[in-house]
Amino acid sequence: MSTPVAGRWRVTTADDVPGVAGEVLRVTTGSALPASEQPLIALAVADAAEAALREGRAPAVSARLDDDGPATLTVEVVATRGDGPLPLPDTARAAGLAPAERPDTLRLRRALPRVPAPRGAEPPAAPPGPPPAAGHGDPAPASAQAALLHHLRLATARCERQTEQVAQLSAELEETNRGVLALYVDLEQRDEALRRAHRAVFHELEEALRPPPPHLDGVRTAVHYQPADPQFPTGGDLYDWLVLPDGTLHVCVVDVMGHGVKSTRDAIAVTHTLRTLALEGHPIGELVAHADLLLTRHNPGLVATVLIAQVEPDTGRARIAGGSHPPLLHIPAVGEPHYVEARGRAVGYPRAGSDEVSTTHLAPGDTLLLYTDGLVEATRDIIAGMDLLAEHAARLRREPLEEFPRRLAATVLDQADHRDDTLALALRRQPDAG
């Protein structure tokens, strides 16, 4: 059996604690314990000794490293005064110190693996001081100071290795970040290309839904449509215009509840039904009711407000009928704009249809404006919105007709609290008409 590495030290004052901890560290350094655990045991002994001192127990500390049978490290803290169990600090418990059979003793006993010498190797020369324990890793340092220096070197080496590892990880992370950034840029470019293609498809669809402008003497038309979301430029706001067989200009604006492709489909159904009924010669006051009968039979969830205007280019006489739609705005070339009400109930409402057919007269240079509620509800106060619309329409009425609906919508919506799909359709009697 090899000579064990051992020591026993008395702790009578707090000044004794660092030296005793250093001696314990010297003993553990000669063991096969991982180097990172050895200082923890010394710290645990120091904390346990200080706790015992605070209770006046004057502990004795012993440490033994031997290989009589299985290689073993044994550390004890024993009270030399007083009765009862010793206090057990958290650090001591974490390191493995625990109450022994005697209540006044804390003990750590750790079985250690043997570290076999390489085959054929000569045994190393014994260093000065206590002889090393055979098969227990590095020899025990000759003094507590040597043990501290040894662990300082180990800690420095660990710091250097960790610094190298951090530098390597930082380089790898930077390389990964560059790759992620490149991937993000590529995905963003692809996403933008998809958005452009998406907008192009919807723009083509919107253009396909626009009826060609009517060609007739005496009255000109212009329209502006602005979706609430530019990413989805279709919705339930739609218009139609055509010249009836008798030369009358038929114009309608439809606002279907909802957004997106389904509302567009429903709006197309309403405008085409109104067109067909008008071409068949149905009176303007009956168009909304007939459209409701035809459409809601197969589409019971459809709800659409409607405003229809039929203008005689030669005389300037305009007849207006509607169903729950904001009123038409008559903007004279000279004088104050005024609204023309045409009461009725929307397609999809109970007893849908127009209650009345209103009339107004367009003098040369006068403009009629049909629009959807997105233009007057943008301020969240429809009365204030209608006043604002009339005010700006009067100020902009000298604008060329091609620019008038767009400029008017832009001016009104510039003061909007929120945005909805917006449609503005204008028709103007030519100054030389009549």
C-alpha cells in the first residue's frame, strides 16, 4: 500500500481558515478529481469551518487521500467544542459534505478512479514534500501555496481555452449571421417580386372590370378608384356606364358589403344585372327592386347599396334612383353644390327598391358626382364628411374632368382618420351642350 496523503488542522480563529483551505486544496490536487472540482471542495471546507466558528465550535479539519482498497478522498470537519450538529452551508452541501454518524461531524467521502501509468513507463521521481498517492493523477503539491499556484495556472489555462472558444464561436456566429442576412435579402427580394406580380395581376383584373368609357356628345365621364389596401386592389366598390338605345347615359355605382374577390364578384353581378334590366327598358325606379329579386334568390347573403343616374345629354335632365346609398352631389358651374337624395333600400334588404326617382338639371359646365361611402366616412362623421366633400368639390370644380375625381378624393382623404375602399365617378355636361 502507498503512503497516503493526509493532514489534520485545527481552526481556532477566522485567520486560520484560508490556510486550512489551502492545505485541503493541496491534498485534493493529488487526487484524480477533475481540476474544476478541487477548489470547490476547499471552498466548501472553508465555509463549513467559518460557520462552525460563528457558533463557537472551533472545528478540526482533516483530509486524506489513500488507495487502501478503492482510491478514496475523505474530508471531515469535526467540532471540538459544543454539542449538536454542525451547520451545513449550501456550498458545503453542493460539494458533497454531509452529516456523518456523529452529529458533530461533516464528512465528504469520494471514491476516485485510478489513473494507470502508461505501459512500460518509468515511475516519475518523487517531488519534495509528502509522497504522492499512487494512481491518483498529479502528485500533491508540497505546500498550500504550491497548490494555489497550481490551480491558478489551471484557471488561467481554462480562461485562455475559453477565450479561444469564444473567439471561434464569435467567428462562426458572424459567418452564420452573414449567411442568414444573405438569405433574408434573397427572400425579401423574392417576396417583393411576388408582391409586384400580385399587384400586376390584380391591376389587370381591375382594368378588365372597368367598362370602356361611353362615347356621346354633350356629356363626359371620369372615375377614380382607391382601394383601402394597395396589396388588394379589388373590392366591392364598382361602377358601370353605358349609352341606352334612346341615347340616355346610364351610370350606376355599387358598394357591396365586404372586401376581396368575393365582394368583387358580387359587385359585378349587381352592375351587370342593372345593365341588363336598363337595356331591356325597365324604368329607373324599378331597377333596384328587380335586381334584388333576381340576385338574392341564388345569393341570399348579398347586400349592396346602389345609386343610379340617367342623364339626357341634349337637355341635361338627370333622373336619380337608389337603394341605401349616399346621395349624389350636384356641383354647378356657378353656385353652391347640393346633394340630391334618392331614398330607397339596398339589394339584400327587406323590401329592397327605390322609394322615389329624383330629378335635377345639369346646366352646361355642371358636374354630377357619384361616390361610395369610403369618401365621406373617412372622418368617422358622415355629416362632417359630406360637408367636407361639398366644400372641396366647389373649390376643385375648375379642374379638368379627367383629374377632378382623383384630386377630390386625394384632398378629402388627406384628412381621413381611417381608410376604406373609395370610388368617385364624375360626369360633366359640356359647356357647349344645349
